[in-house]
Amino acid sequence: SQTAFAGDRFAYPGTGKELLCGFLKAVALIGAPFFLLRLGLDFVARGPIAQAVSAAVSYLAILVFLAFATVGARRYRLSRTSWRGVRFSFRGQLLEFIKLFVGGWLLSTITLGLYYPFFDTRRHGFLVSHSCFGSQKFSFDGKGKDLFGRFLLTVLLTLPTLGLCWFWYLARKQRYFWDHTSFGAARFQCAVTGGKLLALHLGNALLLVLTLGFGWP
């Protein structure tokens, strides 16, 4: 409600109670079965092979839970957001996103992270292209290959720059994601820079230290 576009503010009637119910639902549908499965595997697992299988199953279960939570949060937040009386919505299929999410993380793990920019772009594209304002869908035409070179350079510069180069990569990624997002004939733009992003995070960290954490709001 503190954000306005074309003279009108957005509305968000979501409540903490609804968020709590959604969290409990996710725990009941995914968390509880995962806990029982892991408990059973730990009970019967004997030897390195059995333990490796148990760890792999746990990893997959965690990925499924994260995918479930991502779609649930996206669907809830958009369904509670409106502008000029028109609601947003998310119409992506959970099973389709689970396949993309789990497969993306597995490929990123197998390739030692090299597949991550491709997965990250596909994940973002799925969430954007299945989001709607009224009956009109948003569109995303970004490609992971466009971020791969910058991602690889950032990885190589991580140690020499003490990790600070990641602020420039994150800014570049945000600009790329927004610049390749459109709604009808309108295309979004983003002007965030790595320097400003770094200054924001350093300023916030300093504020938290000087106020002993009371500056968090």
C-alpha cells in the first residue's frame, strides 16, 4: 500500500493467520512425511551405500519441499495483491515447477555450479511467465547463456575480490531479468548497480552493529 503506479496504490489484504496456515499446510504435506521417511531410513541404513542412499533421498525431499514452498508463496502473494481492483495471480503447475526445480539443482550440483545461471534463469522465467494481472500474462524472454560468462568471471574473481564481485553480478542479473520482462507491449527496466547494492548492504550492516540490532526495521 506504500507503492503506487500511475497515481493509484497497490492493495494487499493478506494476513499473518493465512501465512501461518499456509506454513502449517506445507509442513503437514511435505515436512512430516519427509521427517518420517528420514527417520525410517536412518533406522534401517547400515553401511556407506545405505547411508548414501538415505542422504540422496533427504536431498531430493528438501528440494521438493523448497519447490512446493516457492510456488505456494508466489501463488498466495499474487492472489492477495491488486491494483485498481484487479487482482494478480499465479497459474503455474506445481508438478511442472518441481521437475524444473529439482532437475536444475541436481544439474547445478553435478556440474559444480556451472549450470546454475541456466537454472536460475529458467526458474525465474517460469515464475514470471505464469504470473498474471487480471487475464493478461507477464512474459520473460531471458536466456541463461547470456549470464553464463559474467557468472563464470564472478566465480573466478571471488577470492581476489573477497567475494565483493558478487554484488556486481547480482546487480547485473537483476537488470537482465527486469529488462527481459514484459507485460503486453510494455517492457520493464532496472537501473540498479553493483556499487549502489554494495553501499546499501554495507550501510545496513553498519547500522545493525551500531544499534546492536535495533536498526533492523
